[in-house]
Amino acid sequence: SSLLARDKNITVIFYTQGLPTNKKGQTSNSVRQEFRSEMRSLTKLPVNIIVRLCTDDEKVTSMFNDMDNTFDSFDVVDDYWGEAMEVYLHNPWLTYSKGLHRLREVGLAPDVLGDLDQRSLTLDEIHQLCLMLFVWEGESANLPLPPYQPTSIRHLERHSWIESWIPFIMALEGLLEKEKLQWNPITKRMAPWIDLKKLQSNLKSQFEESSDRFEARRSFAHANPPGRRPARHGHRGRDPAGDKGFGRSPPAMSPIHENKPQTDSGLSDLTLEEAIQRWSHRSPNFKRANSLQHLLVTVPRVFPPLNHNVEEHNYFSKWKTFDKEAFSDMGDDELKPLLYRATRKAKFFLHPDKLPRDLTENQTILFKTLWDVITQQESAIFG
């Protein structure tokens, strides 16, 4: 209560390379559950927990990453190289410097840095981070906040997205010119703090995703008014992979922008099998398998509400979207480690042991097929 009254908190940092054990040095499900319960209790206090993992063991990283995704004030911090890859997968527009990493390691990082390795920052968070990096306190007018965050395509019709962000981008460009270049551990070269091209792509993607989901829900509500049973298009009783030949074509390591995602118009007229086929294979005949990076970036396109064949579930919201720019302009040497890391994160989400127990038949089919397709493409690249 004393800490709360003074608006203070305590940061607890611990290093580990293994699973929690009892006094005899033994681990078990009950020991791990007891440890998890203790961590949950701590996070309800004014305490920030920083976990420094000193291992790549799947069981260890899986347990702690699960708590990282579940608890507030609980952050798992990898080494600088590993954390830089995690940040790049979701926010490739930012050069993740050693200085930012050191702040996160010792628990002194502002809240806006806490989720850099978990998800794309929101528009407001991007503005907040740029203020923190480049603008002196009291001079926020030098970096104007864009006038709105779009929620539907009608916003784009009333006020062009590009026009709304021009003042922010131009002001940020001017601030970046005054800053020294930073070492980018992913591209292995000196670079500005912010890659404006990748940032604008990120903002546009956020706008389009928000608009697509808004329009999909509105369209579904219009087609299924209250009191009317929603129209569902299920599978046809065979494995969605079927005889379509998942993995027949080697998953090319081509940049994601060379294979543009299919539009979602008319998706509600497809069966679940057909919707998955459009995600996993390239247009126009959907015979050639999509690249692994394309699959990872576009997974949300087969989630509800964009896919009307599958019922909504809170678990879908836990998916952490990968930024398509993370896989662009990359040679194989830089691309493979990112793909490996992204695939691990995707399979952590899709793993059968992590899925909720109350899934419907179509939800179960979707998750299983996503797991199978991604695993097959992963095997084709990494063996």
C-alpha cells in the first residue's frame, strides 16, 4: 500500500535456464503450477517481473512465454540478438538499439517498450515512442498526433489516410535528420532510428486490417439479422489439404510483396476448405503453395470475422500478427533466422496443447489445418 500511495513499484529480475523445481531439485506439473500461481500473485502487486532466459530449451521458453502472454507486469527478455528478431517481426520500422535493450533488461523501460516484441504498436503508441526518442518534454507540438484512428473504410472516403498522416511523417523526417545512425542487428548495417517506408506500410496495414474487420462484421450482421440463424459454410467431410498437394511446390523464399494476399470479398460464399485453400495456395488457380512468410503474415485472413465459416472465439484475438515488411528486402541469410523465429511463435499459438477445450468442429479443423500446412512448409525449408 505504501508503494501504491507513492506511485512506485519494485522490479524483480531473475535469470534462469531451466524449469522451476522443488527443494529436492525436482520438477513436475504440480511444481510448475505452484510457480505459476506465485508469479500470478506477484503481478497483482506493484511489482514488475523481468525474466532473463539463458536457454533455448523449448519446454523452458514455452512455459515462460506463456506466462509473458498471460500476465501483466511480466516480461521475458531474450539476449540482444534474439530480442531484436522478436521486435523486428512485429515492428520492423524500428531500429532496436542496445540502449533500448538495456532499459528493458533492467526494468527501466517505459510501458510503451513493453510489448515491442509481442505485437505491432498501435498508432498512439508509435507517436508516444517517437516523442520519447526525439522530442524534449514540453515540445510535443513538434510532432503532431494524427487526427484519428480509422475504424471503417468510410473514414478513408471522408479524409484520406495519406493526408491525415503527412504532418506526422514530415515532422518525424525532420527530427530523424538530426539523429545519429544506429546499428541495426537484423540488417547488419547502420540505419536511422525509424525506417519511414516501413513505418508507413505498417500504418497502412493497421488501417486496412481495422477496416476489413469492421466491414466483415457489418456484412455478416446485415446477412444474419437478430433472430435468424447465421449462415455457415462448413467443410465437405475431407481433409482441407485433401488432394490439393500442400507442399508439392517448394516454399520459395521470395519477398512477401511479390505474392499479394487475396482479397476477402466473397469469402463468405466459400466453404471452409476453399477459404483455407485460398490462403495456402497462390491465385489464380490455387495449385502452387504460398511461401512460408506469406502464410505466417496472412494467417488472420482465415480467422473470423473475415472467414464467416468459423465461429468467433476469444482465442483468435491472442494471435500476434507479423508485419509483412519484416520479410521484405531480405537475403536468405537474414530471412531464414526470422522465418524460424516466426514459425516457432506461430506453432506455439497453434499447438494442440495450447488450444482451448471448448472449440467448435470448424474451429478445430481450422487450427489443425493451419498447424499442418505451416509445419509442412517449415520442414521443406529447415528439414
